[in-house]
Amino acid sequence: MASPSHRVYLHIGLPKTGTTSLQALMWHHREAMAADGVLYPGAERGEQHRAIIDVHNTRYKAWNEERVPGAFERVVAELENTDKPASVFSTELMAPASPEEAQQVLSALSFAEVHVVCTVRDFARQVPSVWQENVKTRHRTTYDAFLGALRSGELNGITRPFWDFQDLPRVLRTWGGTLPPERVHVVTVPPRGASSRLLWERFAPVVGLDPENYSTEVPQENFSLGMVETELLRRINVALDKDFPWMRYATTVKDTFAAKILSRLPDPSPIRVPAEDYPWICETAQRFIDDIRDRGYHVVGDLDDLMPAPPREGEPEPSTMPADSELLAVAVKALARYLQFRAAPRAAPPSAVPAPVRRLSHTLRGLSEQYPQLMTARRIYSKAKSQLRR
């Protein structure tokens, strides 16, 4: 039975800060973590996401399939009844919570000493990453229009979902406002070019684990696209008929063409922030850093990691719209690879997937079109569905 000496670490996001990688790693090593005294709850990978959908069902009402009711109770019961000294509850679905929604979770965990953990990243890397994720979920907004909307400071259909998940000071106040600042842990994502293990080496000790005891070579589900590949996909989104079913899009366009073709093309050009956007992006990053310092949160890593690096001298100005010749060259390569992919021998058809899983998959695909920041949950459910097929 857990007690106030039991620690529950709420890993609340932010999306696009390595959360999927950390969750995959912890799920893969959950038995080893338990042996080291840290519980990673849930009977399968989607349970922690489902728990937040359950307790915040007005926010995520479109996700209310038959396995959601009771999921929060199940996770809380597992946390309360464990004999481990610590537990990790990790889902970025917590990030946009209102103070009232956060208090629902915190009150239910009153039997334990709650800690909040938030992974954060250089804002100049967050912005293009979110735009790319939007395009991968059928959005049609150009990179230039996306940047312009954020630059304007206005709340609209483009910017509101972004800030719901990415307003770091608000997220930390919402979840950590009633906790001692030393129990709010800000883990900075290492700068580009750092060791792929470094984020885990920063995160693991916060939750009471020795990172050296765990391999980070575990299956991952993320994929990324370059600037030209993302713009090509955006134009495909524009060209596709609006009645093209979302489930067919997710299967054919996103999970096949984007993930297995576009993401594997050679020499992708990174999506970067233009010089004209550096001032407001740096101001935002500095505001985040100042808020973290002023509130005295426990920082793991270096706050300087959150300050965007200036453009390298002599580096060409990044384009927010590739030339048509670049798009044509990538389109031809992608088409050739796609034809080869389609011509390859196919595995035997999988066994039937249970109806509840099919319904859940349909629900997640629909909602992820509206809220692309939540694609992590859909990927986890897709993996669970594949395991059931086997």
C-alpha cells in the first residue's frame, strides 16, 4: 500500500520534447524499472493516456470509447496499492489541463508525494516541429502562414491549439502551483547534435533510476520529414479531396507514404526558423527561462539549452517555401520509391482485430486530425493493435 512517502512523478509533457521516446523506453523496461523500485503503471501502453481521457472527459469527449471509463481509477488504484517507493505517470495529454482539471488528478493522488516533471526544448526547434506534425495530420497551412499567425500574438484556429500545449509557464503553474518548487522538475532537452542518450540520462535520475542500467536502443515510432518533404506532403493535403476519409488518409498517406517513403529519402533539409522570426522566438524562450528561474523550479540540464542558437555565420537564409524544382525532384524520387514499395511482396493478412480496438483506432484518428499534438497517443494505440493482431 502506497503512503505519503510514496512518490508519484507526473510527466506532463510538453509534446515534441522526447516524450514518445521516453515513454517507449519506460514501457520497454517496465519490468527492470519495477525491480529497481519504480512502477510504470498500466496493463498496456495506452492505459496512461486513457486514464487522462477518462478524468478529463469533457476535454477529450471524442475519445470516450468503451475502455476509457474506469481507466483513471485503474491507474490510480495501481499507484496506490504498489509496494514500490516511486511511480511514473507519463502522458502529454496532461499539458493543456485547466487548473480545475489538474486538481482532479492531484487530489486523487493525495495518498502520495506528487512531483511534476516537464521536459522542455529550445523554442526554435519546437515551432517547426509542431508545424511538421500538423502537416503529417492533414493540415494545409503553409509554414510561412503558421509562423505569421504565431508572430501576430493573436489567438485563432492556428495558434490556440499550439499555445494550449506549448505555453510552458502556464503549464508549470497549472500543475505545480500548489507544490513546493523543488518538486517541480524541468528537464531540458539537449541541443541538436548531443548524444541520443543524454535526455534519458537527465530524466532517469529525477524519477529515481540509474540511467546506466538501461539501454536506450529500444523500438521507436517517431519519424520526421525535411522541409521539402513536408511541403510536398502539405500540397498533397491541399490536392486531396476534402471528402477523402481520415482513416484512409492516416493509413495510406501518413503511416505509409509519409512514414515509409518520404521520411526515408536521402539528405532531407531541416525545417528552420527564418531570421525575421528569431526576435519573437528568442523573447518567448527568454520569458520561459525567466519564469523557471523566478519560481525556483528544480532544473535538470542547462537552461541555456532553451535559448535558440543564433544562425550560423554564412549559413543561407532558410526558405519557408521550397522552389518548385526542389519539390519536383523529391516528388519523382518519392513516387519511384512508392511504386517499388507497392510492388514488394506482402506479408500474409493479419488476424482480425477486436471491434473495441477498431473503434478506438477510428476515434483516435479522427481526433488527431483536429489536435496533431496528440499523435503520440494514436501511435501507441496503433502499436497495441498490432500486438493484438499477432
